[in-house]
Amino acid sequence: MKHMLTVVKAGGRLVEDDDARRAVLDLLLRFEGPLVFVHGGGAMASALSRRLGIEPRMHQGRRITDAESLQVAVMVYAGWMNKRLVAELQARRRPAIGLSGADLDLIRCRRRPVGEVDWGFVGDIEAVQVEALQPLLGAGITPVVCAITHDGRGQLLNTNADTIAAAMATAFRQTTPLPVRLVYLLDRPGVLRNAEDDRSIVPLLSPADYEALNDSGAIHTGMRPKLHNAFAALQAGVDEVWLGNPDSIAAGRATRLVQSVTASTAAP
Amino acid sequence: MKHMLTVVKAGGRLVEDDDARRAVLDLLLRFEGPLVFVHGGGAMASALSRRLGIEPRMHQGRRITDAESLQVAVMVYAGWMNKRLVAELQARRRPAIGLSGADLDLIRCRRRPVGEVDWGFVGDIEAVQVEALQPLLGAGITPVVCAITHDGRGQLLNTNADTIAAAMATAFRQTTPLPVRLVYLLDRPGVLRNAEDDRSIVPLLSPADYEALNDSGAIHTGMRPKLHNAFAALQAGVDEVWLGNPDSIAAGRATRLVQSVTASTAAP
């Protein structure tokens, strides 16, 4: 693959199921050039919350984070998921380092103001300091970043991993000379015209196509914030934005976002 | 304080209780020169295990780590304790990064062979690569290291935090030109001649003194592995080894280990 700086994001079953995670890690090793891996891990946090008698609360597909849920999220994301991924990358001879947004003051957030919904300890990104990662990337080390951030005053916060990946890709675009690629890994091989048919991948998706697909009901609710983040990164100058599963990404058969579908981008 | 590389270790109530942790963090800021902070956090792991219906098993004051206990240890040590400490250091304007032994392949262990006791997922240290920390230390960043390690083949392991601190101090002594100081923070102001009397601090403790105190019953069981590690670090060339609480360490009134009590070391 072309020499670029790549930010890959995966969550859910892709980082929790052993076979799926193996495919994700194998894909990571295929990218040449500096690599950052951003991960979620929501199902395990929900399961642990339930075992502890804390009922997870969601609003429009996003988690509401009270003090106990924050503790669970930090333990699961920054603890178990993050360190297991790091150990598994090391086992593949890929030097790696697990980070939260508090480490190196990487991602500073402010707690989301209480409006219609009190999101609890959820952080909206204020500043991403990817410069702190340059010495690590320069030494061939892969940062593994979890969806925990901080407010700079000692409070840990929970931030959506898709948003973190887009913000990091955008920040790299603004601070490094390398082109930047952002990859969202999904269970499905791409954005599909027909949710029932894995072969109906949309190869190039423009904002106009997306609106049309959305109106037709082809985009399910959980995908909307992800695509919102993905298009925001593209608008902000990220050079390539892809959505797919490890197989379709490796084969270049996934969905690539474009500003508009023109002759030059539509040609293979 | 003299310009040295300092490794400070704290665990238990010192990192769990909010007031005690504040005193520990304030102490950390007083050391000049490169600083590494190693932490445990046992009581919270035991409490979480109990809430999950996993009864913690101990042998001679050390934890036996089955698969579920390992997961709890990783979540608590590498997750909640580690990231909270990092966020609280950042809030004090001290750049910090939280690490396990898997990150940067910092501490590689082998799973302890099954003998009289099956310790489970407990790692005995094989290699400490403190060289990986030099760029961070050189940039004024404080690594915060938890008691989770790995075997290099993808398995996370639990390793005693006192042992990690001693091994890291020893590895720094062998790889940096700076003198190295190792500080074990305790609840008590030092090693005491009389456990009932906080004023009975032993200012200088030699191996011979330690044996005599141990025979007299003044050293309680939990302190023995710590003192074993502390003396091992001193024998291995670590320049200063101190034991005390944040107040006594800050005041220089804590216990300092010495090879033997001679006129030169006994004089103030």
C-alpha cells in the first residue's frame, strides 16, 4: 500500500471476538508507513456494567456515562482492551504503545454541557496534540489509542472512538507532510446499497450519494455518526477515507469517500 | 533534592485514598531530574473481584492470578488506577504517560512455572528495556508504570509492583550515567524498631540490622518481600534506596538502606 500515515479505527465485535481481532491485527501489519490504531470496545463495557448491576444507558446509539459507567469504560477500554491489543501487536513483532487521551495530553476535551440530555462524563474534543506522537511514529512504534480522554484538570472523560479517529487524522493532516489515510473498520465490507447484500458495496460515496442512500433508508442509525465523522475528516483535508471490513480494505474493494463522483475518481 | 534519576513506588491506600494520593503526587513533583512512578492498587482489584463474585486468593501476601483475576488486575491497574494517576499528574502540569510492561515491550516476563503453588498468570521478570523510556524522560515526561507485564507472545501477566520498581531502578543504573534513587512509599514513615511508635524510625538499615529486626519480630510479613527487593536493588548498584511515607521522604527523615552502617554513612 502507498506510503501514507494511516489511522485505523475498529470497535465492537472486531476488537472483542478473537478471530475478528486477529484479522484486524493482521490487516494493521499490511499498512506501510506510520500507523495509529484507535479502538472502542463497547459490548464488553456494557456486559461488565450489567455484571456490576449498572444498567447501561444509551441515547441515539451513544452511551450516557455516569461516574460508575466512566470507571467501567476506563477499566475496559484503557485497561483490558488496550493492553491486550498492545500485547498482541508486540507478539506480531510490531512495537506498540497503548495510550488514552490523558497520556501525553494527547486529547483534551471539555465535559459536554448539560442540554436536552445530560451525557455525564462525556468529553467533546478541544485539542488533539498529535505532535507528541511523532517521536514514537518515527521509531516505528504504533500508538494504540482508546476512547478515554481528559479535561486537563484531572477528570477522565469518555469520547466516541469514531470521533477520536477523525480528529486525529485531521490533526495529522495539519501537522505532517505525509498524506493521511483514515480507515473505519466495519463488520460489513463497506457501505451497502442493500443491507441484505454484502456484494452491494458502494465503491465511491459522495455526500450527495450518502444523502440519497440515507433518504432511501439504506444507512442504519448506528452508521450515521460514523459517516458524519468520516465526511468531516474528508472535508478537513484527510487524503483518503475508507470504510470496510479487514478483507475488503486489504483487497481495496471497500467504500471510499469522495467529495463528488467525477470521471477521475470513478475510474479504477 | 540532588539531580538523580528517581524511581518511586506506591501502592494500596497511598494510590487509592484521595488525600493520600494527593500527598504522593505532591511528593513526586519535588524530585528534580528524570522520574518514573510505579504503582500497585491491590485493594480496588480485590473489591472489584468480590463484586464480580471472584474470591481473591493470596499465598504468603501475594495474589494468585487466574484468568478472571488477571482481567480484573489489568482493568484496575492498567485502566482505572493508571489513567487516573496520569490525568492527575497532567492536571499538575507534569507531562505523564501511563504504561504497562507490554507497552514498548518495557517489561518482558515468563509465566511463573507451577511448583508447590500455581500462581496463575503471574510473571517473573526476564528483561527490562528502560532504554525505550529515554526519549520520554529526556522530554520531561514522567512514565507511570503499572504492575501488568507480558510474555512477548500476547499473554498479559501480573507482576509484583515492588519487584518492577527494583528491576527498573537496577536497569536504569546499568544504562544511564545518572545516579539512581529508589523510593518505596509506605503508610508508615519508615522501617520502625517498634511498630507501635512512628518515631522509632531506623534511619540507616543494613542487611545485618534487618536480620536482627526481623528476628525480633519488628518486621511484619507484608514488608519482607519489599525489603528483599529493596536490598536486591542496593546490591545491584542502585545509589540510594529509601523507605518512608510522603512526609518523611520529603523531610529526609525516612529509612535509607545501606550496605553496612559505618561512620561515614551514620553521620548526617
